[in-house]
Amino acid sequence: MVEVAGKIRRDFKVLSVFIAIYCEKHHENRAPVAPNLGKIEFFAPKPLSLCPACTRLLMHAMVKRLHCPMTPKPACKRCPNHCYHPTYRKAIRQVMQFSGRHMLLRGRLDYLLHLLF
């Protein structure tokens, strides 16, 4: 199992929550996801149920986050070196826009603060 530092662990948690919200509202063929995708452990606040496409997106995002060469890591939208595949980059933008708006309307500012800072 891959050990992850606190900041990366927090990033994984936020990613999993955002993707779970998006998948719950947009996809119907969801299935439970194991708490470790491949050899990467993620830290969702509750068990995840994602469709296959969202599971692949989460896995891609976690691998890219683990291998990010930037120190300190900037927000992906401000990064000069975009490492996401263009298909996944478009998908993660849609997820972040939808889930961010969804959480803002429901009073979850803590995750939005993570995205901004």
C-alpha cells in the first residue's frame, strides 16, 4: 500500500467527495468502490459508490496527484504543467464545477476553501 502525506491524503478525500457527488447526480450504474484502488489508498469520509467511468477518473486523478512534480503543489487550474490526459482534464473540470456549486448551495464551504487555497 502506498503511504501518503497529510496534504495528499486531504486532496484524495476532497477528490473522492467531489467525484461521488457528481456520479450520484449524473450516473445510475454505480457500484461500491474498495477503499484502495490498485495499490493507492484513498480516504473517503464514507463508503463510495461510483460508476466505472468515475472510478477511472478518480484513479487517474490520484495517480497524477501522487506523481505531481511541483513543490509546493499549485491548484491544477493554475499549474503551468498540465499532467492530466485531455479527456480526464475535461471530465475533472465538469466534476469540480458541478460539485463545487452543489456544495456551495448546501453550505459546505470547507471543501471549497480547499480548492481556492
